[in-house]
Amino acid sequence: MELVKREEIFPEKEEKERKVAIQKTLTIVTFYLGDFLFGLPAEIVMEINKDIDVTPVPLSQDYILGIINLRGQIVTVMNLAKKIGLDKEIIPKLGLIIKKEGEAPISFMIEEIGEIVEISVTKLEKPPEKIEGLNKEYIKNIYQLPEKLLLILDIEKIIEF
């Protein structure tokens, strides 16, 4: 009896090297202020509230609406449209409560919540030199969605008081 080599029974195929592109994505919570679609990273969004009972804080900046008591925790409420210099007068209806690690939560008053979208990090673009109707310094990136331009906010600059 003659032994057969493994290569003769199972000829090894040359495997073509396949490159798998791993795309980094970012999960974004979108919302509307006026005609603009804004976004924040989902990992910093705690919750969305409506019918918030805001207690005014005297002598605070004009974009600070006051504070709320959120289950025993004091949360600053900010008129996001005023903070980012939005020209159009809006009627905020919802509180988008965000929290960065190691920071106190802040509630941004917004008009309408959008969707949660996954976007490719490689397709993020820098904002143009001028964005009509708001202050560009608070925009970190822009992303072109099929139907609209998404403005990703720079949370670090917004929460500076």
C-alpha cells in the first residue's frame, strides 16, 4: 500500500488576499433648530424630555434659561439656538439632556428630535468658512445626508460658560 500525500488529495488553493475595509462609524442623535439639522454623538445623550419645568436663574447669561430638577440632580437648561447664534427665533419644545463623563448634565432646548443615524467617520468634512444664519465656531463637522446637510456640534465649545 502506497501512502498518498495530503497535497494530492486536497490541493491547496491559492487564497487571494482579501482586504476588508473596516469603516469607523459614529452614531449621531439628530435634532432640528429652525431649518438646520444638528447632531450630537449618541453616547453623550442621556435622555429627551418634554414639558420641562424650568426655574429661572437671575443674572445668568442670556442663553441660560434656568435649571431643572432631574430626579434629584440639578441640570442647567440652555437655549441652544441663542448659544450658537441662530438668527431665526425658535420655540423650543424639548429638552435634550446630555452628559459628558466627569461633567454635570446639561439640557439643550430644541424644537424637534430627528433620527439616530450611523455615519462614516471618513465622510465627515470640515465646516465651510461661513454658515448663513449661525455662528460657525460651534460646528465641529458637517456630513452630507441624502436629503439634508447634518451639522455636528462641537460640544466642548458649547458647554464652555
